[in-house]
Amino acid sequence: MNSAVGSRQFSPIFGYVFARYSRLSTYMCIEESFNAFNIDQGLNRVHAGRNVRDQKCRFFSVSCFRCGAIVPFKLSDIGEGIRDVRIKEWYVKPGDRVSQFDNICEVQSDKASVTITSRYDGLIKALHHKVDDVALIGESLLDIQLDDGNENAETTASDKAATKIESETEAKNQDLYGLREKAVATPAVRRIAMENDINLKDVVSTGKGGRVLKEDILAHLEKISAGPAGKRVGEKPTTVPAKGYSKHMWKTMTQSLSIPHFVYSDECNVNKLMDQRDEVKDSLKQQGISLSLMPFFIKAASRALEKVPQLNAWLDEESQGTLVHDNHNIGIAMDTPEGLIVPNIKNVQRLNVVEIARELNRLQELGRKCSLSFDDLSNTTFTLSNIGVVGGTYTKPVILPPQIVIGAFGKTQKLPRFDEEGKVIAANIISISWAADHRVVDGVTMARYSNHWKFYVENPTYLLIGA
């Protein structure tokens, strides 16, 4: 086409398109064809009544690409009075794209394992903690570049003010412990410094931006513990802080000291129970169910609570009474790699022995992984402990407040006993000890409950048929 004519014909269209799309454009590509272009009826014709569709001209096609804001993803309050958590596992890495509700990481508090999910759609830019680092509530876990549509996640003036307050509070805490320094360090590193009376200004940092790494402070400790000739000048006791489930045990056992414990003990013959268990355990094993004596003990505890329901309760100190529960949420004390924990099986009164065994297997597997959830650990109404799995014969269990009773079993022993005809037989005997809060439970009530439990254990047919 004639260049002058073409210019006059193209200019009005280009001006319209540029004004309409320039605020969105970051790149342009040139298309040869203009046949599919149709702005609106008012612009179908330009210059001397000639139709745009008839013109052979180049047109700039505009696309939009918008970079989202990069915001910190902070660790929200996960309840239960928890102030800090340990990073167990990351499910993302820098460069990964996530959507809302995608798993970000798993953290471990002193009570349970929690999976943190994303609140945004976006791109992971940086992680601020490594596995096993300690993160504080309100602290940034990672940086995320937001996709469009995350309007509510934009940083506001109030967010900035809150961040400023957090920074000032952190600075005050650092001054309190004499740890204020120019170098950057994670809470986990600061904790090591506090425990070993180390000023972080004295530590040679090797991290990016002057960050003091865990390896740096460990190297510093090793350096100061060696003499001029490279010899040890003295061994300093190692501080092992309570962490994971052990921190929760510290709190609950401290509370337990205020409870006046009353202990009642007895023994049970489990010959019949072991015979019935042995008849079906191989069959259940093929179904992936491991059947020990514990599911029978748990069901017997529930059946006995039906006879003495006032023991399935929590202490109410304000009213100097108890809150009796209908549901039998029976807790099982478990040893885990991070200490003692007590998950519970919900509504045992509605379950049969096989269903209890299946649920117990699930909790045991999660306990081995230290991945028990808050739901598995909450609302326990009555607790049992099997110390016999590690060889103990007798024990005095400690009540877990606000519960009022706990039972503990010893190991099974083959001992001589008299049968009903007065003959000496070999009997499989376990000991059972009940600890009760003597403020609300008297000895007669505890003995009555123990007798009911013993009856169901020694006569498992009645336990299974619900009589």
C-alpha cells in the first residue's frame, strides 16, 4: 500500500489500541493478518469510508503479564498455647508453584504434628528455615510471589506496623539476653547461643548476608573448648533441652504433682484371654491387623465404665466436682522417638475389639513417625498404660489432668496359682494398678471399678458378647 495513505489509515486504529492496552502490555508480537480484528462498529470504517478489513497492514497484538507482589508467609497461631514449633519436613522448595490449601510443610510442637497449608496461589521464592530449625509463631516461614487474585494478601500499612512491632520486640529480647548483633541468625541458632552463654558478635559467620549458621556456632563452641595446644581444657556439661512431646510431658507432670493420688492394685489371670486372642490373631494378621492383649484391656475398661460411669470424667476445680462424659475416649500411653505421648481411641463404647485393634495400630504407626494430630490427642477421658511392653511388673501411674483415673499394666508372667479345685496350675498373670484423684474418687469406688474390669478380662466371652 502507499506509505502515506497507509500511515493515515493505520494511525487512528493504532492510537485506539495503544490507549486501550498500553497499561497492560509488557511485550508485543507482530501479526501479519488483520482479518479477525473487530474493535466495535464505530471503528469499522476509517478514512474516506474505506473498511479496515480491506487493508493490508501490520498490527501490534498485545498480551499481559503481571508480576505479583512478594510477601512473607508467616506461621500463624496454631492454638493450644503453642509458642514455637520445629520444622519436620518441607513439601516445597524455591521455584515450586503452589495453590491455596497445598501442603507447605509439617511442623512438630510439644503436643502434636501439624501440616501447614498455603493461604495463597503463587511461586515459592525462598525458605527461611531448614529441617529441625525452630520457628516462632508470627515468624516468616518463606517468601511467596503472589499470583493475580491474591488482593487480600497485599501488604498493608497495618501489616507493616505489625512487622515493625515484632522487630522491635525481637530487638528487646536480644538486648535482654545480650545477643543483639549485626549478623542475622535464626531462632534455633540464638537458642544455642543462649544455652551456651555465647555472644553472636564473637562468632565468625559464613552464611549469606552475614547470617550466623548452626555450623558456625558449633565450630565456635569447639574452638573455645580447646586449649592453646589443641588440648581439651575441661568438659562442659551438655544441656539437653526438652523438645517435642517431652515439653508437653514436662507441663502435664508438673500439674500432676498437685493431685493427691490414691493407688489400688490387683492381679488378673489372662489364660482364657490369651487362648481367644491366639485363635484369631493369625487370621487378622493376614488382614493387616496386629492383635495384642491391649485391645481387650481397652474394651474391658469401657465396659467397666458403663458400670461405674462417674470415673469417665474431668476434674472441675471451680465447682469442686467432676464433668462426666458420655463418650469413652480412652487414651493409650505410647513411647515415641520424641518422648511419651497419649493419643486416644474415640468412642470405644461403640467399637468392637477388632475395630479397637485397627485404630490402635493406626495410632502406633503415627506415634513411630511422631505425626499424631491434635484430634488424636485431644479430649481424652480415661487413660491406660502398658508398662509391661518394656518389662516392668509393677508401677504407680501418674494421673493426666484434668482426668481423674489412670490404669497401668505390668508384663505377663507365668506363675503357679490354685485353680477352683485347689490344684496348682501354671497361670498367665498380669498386675494392674489404678491411680485415682482422691479428692473426688474414694477407695471403694476404685475397687468396684477394678473388679468389673478384672471380670471382663478373666472372662472374655462376656466381653465379646456385650453381656
